[in-house]
Amino acid sequence: MVSRSEDAPSLGLRPRPSTELLAKLRQGKAELRREREGLSLREKVRQVMELQRIQYPVLARQRSLEPWERPWDIEP
């Protein structure tokens, strides 16, 4: 019997990430969270609005959107 990990390349599956990679990713996530905690409310709102402007065209290609789903045309 062949184990799943031995059969993975033939099925197009990727191997599991290493524990070192997972630790590094978790550390980076924690650092990013600490950086964002220190931001002002104005900067946090600016970032959210920027992400909404990026996401809007992606959603609009998938379906028709309601007027309230459009990003606001304001500056924080």
C-alpha cells in the first residue's frame, strides 16, 4: 500500500510545509499585527478603504453589485 505522501507528486498535491516555514509565517503575522496596532484610526480607515477599492473591480466582474457595495469616494 502506498501512503498519501508518497503518492502526492503523481496526484499533483504539494508536500506539507515545514515546521520552520510555519514558524516563520506565524512570526511575520505577529509582527504585522503589532505594527497595525500602533497605527492611528485615520490610517486604519485609509487602509480599509484602499482594500475596498482594490476588491471592488474583482467583485464587479463576478456579479452585479448593489449601490451600497461601492467604495466611498472620500478621503479619511
